[in-house]
Amino acid sequence: MHVTHLSLTNFRNYDRADVALTPGPVLFVGRNGHGKTNLVEAIAYAGSATSHRVSGDQALIRFGADAAIVRVRVQHDERAVVIEIELNRAATNRAQVNHSPVRLRDLPRYFASVIFAPEDLALIRGDPGVRRDFLDRLVVQRTPRFAAVIADYERVVRQRNSLLKSARASRLPIDSLATLDVWDERLVSLGTELIVARADLVDAMRPFVSHAYRAVAGEEHRTRLSLRLSVDDRDDEASPPEQVDAAAVIADRFRARLAERRRAELDRAVTLVGPHRDDLVLELNRLPARGYASHGESWSYALALKLASAEVLRAESVAGDPVLILDDVFAELDEGRRRRLADAVGGFEQVLITAAVWADIPEQLAATRIGVRSGTIVDDAIVDADE
């Protein structure tokens, strides 16, 4: 799978842009702030309807414009797919594939990409919500129907929280909340499905993360991934559950934990049990990566997680490799890590790279160069003259 053409209208700092792309490594080079990342952000958006940089869509629409258009042409062997998304300030966003309307949440069925950016350091050093989002996006890429499961689960949590707030305000006794029991069953059903999907994903990622970390860092460090579940809450945070049990067992534990936490939930008026309270535990050499890993180790670990994501999708997809995107990565790496990362990604069908300095990129990734200046595609020789 690879992108052959990108067309933008009123996206970020681009009035209009048309870029032809080739398989293999493609380098977008230009000064910081001129629009390199905006190009790869648009490509990644075409497969997920989400940005890796902002939570909302309004920032993606060019200042002063009412709407933006992202159009991406993707090649699957002999089959071409054209994905078009319209982002609107005052109306619902719309998407179509080969000129037929589709739901935004169905876009992962047609195009897959994995993007690594400086923001991904938060996977190691950030809050649990960052890691949950990472897992859920990959769960949807593996199985697109989970976009609906996750949306339904989040809606149940909101409804349940609203009911808890009403109960607290009304000072209702615990045994009178029959409506809450109904929401509990829906929470358990959807939540269990998501927990099992995340656990299966973590199991699939483990060997790839270990291999990718060694490939990038060039050192023998032991990585370990596990899930810490609120349905099996433990005081000892250094000892997360070793494995996730079958769905029926998880559902039973889920119900029991909800019963245990009912009084605390009423006091706080918030749902305290479920996958929205879980975490992906990352260890390096038997220590929590968050808090113990150095800056270089954290970068290597975050890179390993993204490379492992791409390997999982590659192993399972009938459409071939996902498009791998490395956004402003090489400037943060020393010479050895740059070379090893280039070797690690060289086998992917298409790798899109952004860089402010051409010299930061190893020679084996120097196949195609596209210059960017002030929201305009230019000859890369012009960019060289700027350096």
C-alpha cells in the first residue's frame, strides 16, 4: 500500500497543494514552521479522521476559510482508492471513497498509516490517557468495527456519569438505583470487548517491540508490556496483571468490581471501573519506563512502539504494508540511531519523512525529495539554498 497523490485545499497553511508521491522513501524538507508536518498530517488523517497533533478539527482548516479538503489517492496492488474528506467549520465533516459517501469512522478500512512524531514521547512519559488512545487507535486499525464499540462505550460512560451525578444530588439510597444496574450491564458488555481487544493487541506487539527497540537503540535492553486493569485493581502498581483472562471471567470481575466501588462512585459521581481507567504498563529492564528511562531510552521505546504497530498491521493486512510516517524524528537521534532506524524502516513499501535539514537523513532514505516553503511545494534545490 502506498500513496500516489495528495491534494489539499485550505488545509492548515496550504491554500492549495498537489503532490505526486512514489513508493519507497519520500523526504519532505524545509524549514520549521513552513508546512512539512501539515502534509504528512493530512495523509495520516485520511486513514483515521484524527490528527496526531490536535484533538479537534477546527485548527486543520486554513484561517479565514469555511472548509478544507483532503484528497489522497492510495494504491493497493492494481487497485486505486481515492479518499476525500471535507472538513467544515459550521457543518458536519464528510468523507467519500471513490466518490461514494462513507462514515468517517470507516476510513481505516481503506487506508492504514503509522505516524511517529516528537509528541509520541508522551507515550513513555505522559499520562495513561495517551497510552489508552494509542492502543485504541491501533485496535481500530486492526479491526475497524471497534470504532463503533469505542464510541458506544464512551457514550455509556457519559450517561452513567450523568446518572451518578443526579443520584448524588438527590441523595438516593444505593439500593434504589435500578437504572444504574441497566447501564452497568451495557458498560460491562462493551468494556469487556474492548479490554480483550487491547490485550490481544498487546500480546501481538510484544515480540515486535522487543526486536524494534534493539534495532533502534543497538543495545540489549529488556522491554515488557502489560495491561493494568481497573477491574483487577491492585495496590502494588509495580505488579500489574500478568495476563488478561477470557472474556467471561473479565466480565465477572468487572461486575464484582463495580459492586465494590458503587459507594465510591456515588460519592465522586464518576465511573471508576472500566477500560477508560486502565493503563498500558511499559517497563525497561524491569523498571517503569516512565520515570526511569533516559531521554534517549524514551525516544527509542516510543519509536519501538510505533514500529511494532506498523509490523502488526503489516503481518495482518491483506492490503500490504501500512504507510510509515516519520515526522521530524532524525534531528533528535544520534548518528548511530539514525543509521539503525533507517535500516529498520527500509523494508516498508513507503516511508514518508519530514526534516528541516537534509543532512540529518541517512543516505539509504534519500530516494525522493520534495521541498516545502511557506505552504508551497518547491524544488528541493531552493530549500538547500536556504540552509
